[in-house]
Amino acid sequence: MYDRYTRREILRLGFAGAAGLALTKLAPAQQRRATEGRVKNIIFMVSDGMSAGVPSLADELGKLVRGKGSFWHQLLQSPDATLGFFDMASLNSLVTDSSSASSSWGSGSRIFNGQINVLPDGTRLTPIAHIVKQAGKKVGLVTTTRITHATPAGFAAVQPKRDDEDDIAPQYLNVVDVLMGGGLRHYAPNRRRDGKDLLKTYQDAGYAYWNTREQVLSNARPEKVLGLFYDSHVPYTIDHINSDTLRRTVPTLAEMTRKALEILSNAPNGFLLQVEGGRVDHAAHANDAAGIMWDQLAFDDAIEVVFEFVSKRDDTLMIITSDHGNSNPGLNGMGAEYQESNKAMAQLQYAKCSFEELPNKLRSATSADDVRTVLKEQLGIEINGEEANALAGALKGNLPPIWNRQHRNLQGLLGEILSNYNGYGWVGTSHTADYTWITALGAGREEFHGLIRNTDAFYKMLKLFGLSHKNPSMTPEEARKYLSRAPRIRTEDWA
Ligand SMILES: [Zn+2]
């Protein structure tokens, strides 16, 4: 399918270009009217925790490992793509977490990190899924994280603490029509703290319950579906492609996205669909360069599926973005005249597992030599004796002196050591404040040009749908007195 669009074909498509040109000839007031209600469907795509260095290098790695570059890379070269940035700050920090980030798009208000669509004083905000559902549209959430995780929840749930996922699980009932991702543990009676059988509750309300890849690939198009394909998050793509069982049983993000579009495109009044590549963020926290890149490529495949849908229509908008940077991987200049950088980057193609799996492989490693052997086998990288000693010590709980405290843990140490070989440097192991990329295509794309405050996305999407709703908001000054009540959760657990 990739071969269907050469760069020239993308340039020629001009599907939104024609509408864009016509609009520029109108007076501003007419333009506004022409924009309002012009869009029937919106697909909002989030590569969670995608720093700017990620898409740039995913294109290169894609060429190495799959013989094709990134599809997004091609779209960026099209005159029919509108490019912009989101300012993603939250109400209590320049650095947002995913729940506050998704809530800013989902309700139009900045809130404290760790919460979902709740102001610091407890005021509940109305998430966009409720508003568009009320207007007769359908709603879909597709993700590689647990479906109750921060990013999907920010569009459809209200919860003072993002970690209370058992309480988020029932909130999608009759609000979100298509749910696909991980997170069975918050629906199955034997996995929930209260023992409730939410699988039955959803099925009683007319949802088909899916738990196999076969169902996603079948011709079935139920009106409503609860698709839960893993107990927790869906496994990393790098582990997925290296396991026959996972490949056979767990659908990819692109497969889930295609099915969601098949179902939602039947909605007479249109739909809102959020698609999240959620594990780019997790791999970034872990300083796992290959893990990030493979999940970014899986997200890229989903972009292609969505573009194929959008390019055939004149009433659909697609937005591709991220919610925040994370650890900011960047390829360093390596060697004299930086001539070693390309070779270093190419090391990633030999990695066979994520850093979620790596500890299992390292478990039996008792000596520095064992550590070296495992890393050589699993990552294709041969570290030196001093580095192996440091890692072997760290595995037993004795970290060597590390002055960047963000890196003062096993993953940070491993990230630092591997960067000597694969060239990927990291600023830390947590989220960062960078502006995030926006690429918008299709009807209404011009709304997403330039630097945009995160909260404006909510109002822009509603306007394009021809809807209106004002949520209450709070300034940082008004919020200050509530700071001591902000959720106290170990941020290392956040994603
Ligand atoms: Zn994160």
C-alpha cells in the first residue's frame, strides 16, 4: 500500500488544497462561516512522548530495517500539509504529563498534571467525546497503551487521579463507540479491585467484546466494540515483531486504526477518532532508542492508513502530533567530522528486544562478562569492560557515580553507556517542555498553522464540527492556592 503514494502523487492529490485556495479569496467573516461546521470527521493522532529527534531518525531507520522511509516524512513535503506546533504546558508546570496534555485538547482547559479533565478546585470539565456524542457523532479511541490510560482518557473521561484506571474503565460506556487497545485488567472481574464484570456491562449495552487479532482482521463491523488485546499495555513493537505468538494474536496500531475507520465511517453524522502510539513515550522514559523507533514506525503505518481514508474525502481532518517531548533523544555528532554518526545510528537495526524485555534476559547475568554477552546478543552492541562492570554493579543495586540525577538509575546508566555506540544522547528520563509538532491534512487544516496553545485545539475542533461549548478554566495565579493538593504520585510511574 505504501507504494501507492510516491512523493509526486502526494503533491498531486491536492484534496484539501482546492478548498484552501477557495477560502483565501473570501473575506474573513465569510471565511469563518465557511469553516464552521465544514468538517464531518476528525482523526486526532498522537505519538505520545515524541521528541523532535524521533520522526527525523525514524525515517532513516525505516529505510534500514524495512526498506522504506517514513510515510509522515513524505506527507511533510506536501503543500497540502499544514505545519504547526503545540505549546503543551500544563497549569502547574512547563512540563506536562499525558493526562493534563490530553485534557487540554479534550476540554480546552489547562489543569494540574496527574488529573483528567478536573480543575484544581474539583470542577469537572466536559470532555469533547461527550459533546460530539451529544451532537449525534460517533467516537473512537485506539491506542497501544491501556485504553484507560491518560491520553485516551483525556478525550472522554473525568477523573481526579489518572492512576484510578478502574474508575475510568466504565466511563466510556455509551460515550465511546469504538475502543481498541490494551487494559483488560481494568474490565475483567478477576482483575478489578471491586470484582465487577465490565466486559458483561459493555456487552449488555450492545458492545461486541473483542480480544483477538483475528476479530480485528475479520469483515465484522459491529456498531460498538470494546477491543482489549492485552492485560496491560500492548507489547512494544520491537517485541511484537520478534515473537510469532504476539504477531499472530495482537493487532498492530495500523490494523486497529483501519478497523476503527471501517466502523466509524458508517456514522451518518460523522465521528471523532483519537489514535495514540502510546509506547514511544514508555521507550523514551527507558532511554530505549530501538524501542522508540520501532513504535514510531508502527505509528507511521497508522498515519498511512488514516491518510488513505482522508485523501478520498473532502469532509475529514487529520491531525498528527505529540503531547510532549520525552528524554529528547538526539543523534550526536560522532567521530572526526561526525563521520561515525550514520554508522552509530545504524546499530539500532540489530536490536532484538525492548528494555521491558531486556531485564528478563539480564536476570541470569551474574558477571560483567555475562552482561556484555547479553547486550551483544540482544542489541548487537559490544560495550567495554569498564562499562560492563558498571552495569553488572548496577544490576546488583550499586550504581556508579552519575551526576545527572535523571540518569541515576539502571535505565539512565544503560542509556548513557549505549550512547557511546549508537550515538543516541538523552537529556534525562522524563518528559520535557518542548513545543510538539503538528501536521494537519484535509478539511479545516489551516486552523492548525503555526504555534498553537494546546487548549485551542478543543475550540478549533468544535468550531470545525459546527459545535460550541465553553468549559471553565483557571489561571496559574488562581490555581496557586491549590498546589499543595496536586496529586502526589511518583512521576517515574507516569507515562
Ligand atoms: Zn511519559
